[in-house]
Amino acid sequence: MIQHLPKILPVNELKNTSSIMKTCQESSVPIVITRNGYGEAVMMSIKLYEEMFAKMQAASLINESLNDIEENDAKPVSGTDFFDAMRAKYDGKRV
């Protein structure tokens, strides 16, 4: 997976808000706002924010599960085995 670099935009270019909003909506990467050559803020579309937030939540849950496996000597179960067990347990039952 290729990670694209964020767009860089000097703070003095924020005057044209409609153009900035259009750039945010069309961009698949965050826009870094700079002041005197240093990063100050990040702008992105709601869609991009939701995608990034969902990825962070998924990564957090995966890491939490891996920690549980390590700390509790749990044995991982394959997805097929898990769903087979759930079907056997709840087959025909509404939850």
C-alpha cells in the first residue's frame, strides 16, 4: 500500500475558503497548514477523517486482542472455527 504525502499549504493561502474546502473534499490525503515553514494544523474532509478514525479504532482493537492473547495465554481461533462455533451455538436462535 502506497502512503501518499500530505499536501502542504501556507497559512496565508487560507483566505480563499471556498477553494480550500474544495481541495479538502477532493483530496485523499490531509492538508498540512504551515506557518513560517513549520506545521501548525491539519485539515481534511469528514470522509477522510472518518476513514482514518475507523482504521485507528480497528488497529487499537487488534492490538488489544493481541495483548490479551499474550497476557492470558489464550489460543487464537481461526475465523472459520469461530463462525462454525457460533452457528452451532445460535443456529435458529434470534439474538
